[in-house]
Amino acid sequence: MDEIIFGYQVDGKTRCVHYCLAVDIVAIKLKCCDKYYACIECHNELESHPAEVWKKSEFETNAVLCGNCREELSISSYHSSKKCPQCAHLFNEKCKNHFPLYFES
């Protein structure tokens, strides 16, 4: 998969200027524009529309990208994982604090 990741100063692992720790390796496809963004802040700075959250009924949609191996995950798979099921790279556990910005709770 060779998805384009939108954001500011996005590196090869999907980290951006806002989130750049070693475990910040997840890009999320925003429902509103069907584009992968490094983070919600990048989306809000680059787009002229508000972000839409994925509804619970859509959680089987592949909308999360591991920046380490480029595996595309379903939202439900990402919600239940602490690491990528493909490459075992750890995800940032603090990202769960931002789930309501992307996903219906």
C-alpha cells in the first residue's frame, strides 16, 4: 500500500510536527474527506470543513494505517490493539484519549 499521508512535516512513519514520538505511527482516514491524516490537528489546519467521526456501525471499515509496515486496519481492530497485528510495533497508548475526535463512542 502506498497511501498518501496528509499533514505537516510527515515522515516515513506517519509522524507529524504535532505528534512525533517513536510510538506515534498511526494515520487515520478521516471520514469527511476520505484522506489519511497524520493527526486531527493537521486535518483541521489543512481542510476547510470540520472533521466527522466514524459511527460505531462503520467500525469494520479499514481506516487506520500503521506507519511502520503500512498495514491498513479496521477501526475495531485498532481499538482492540496495543500494537500492530502485522508488525507488532507498539502504538501510542495515549492516542486513546483522542478516539472521540475520530470515532463515535
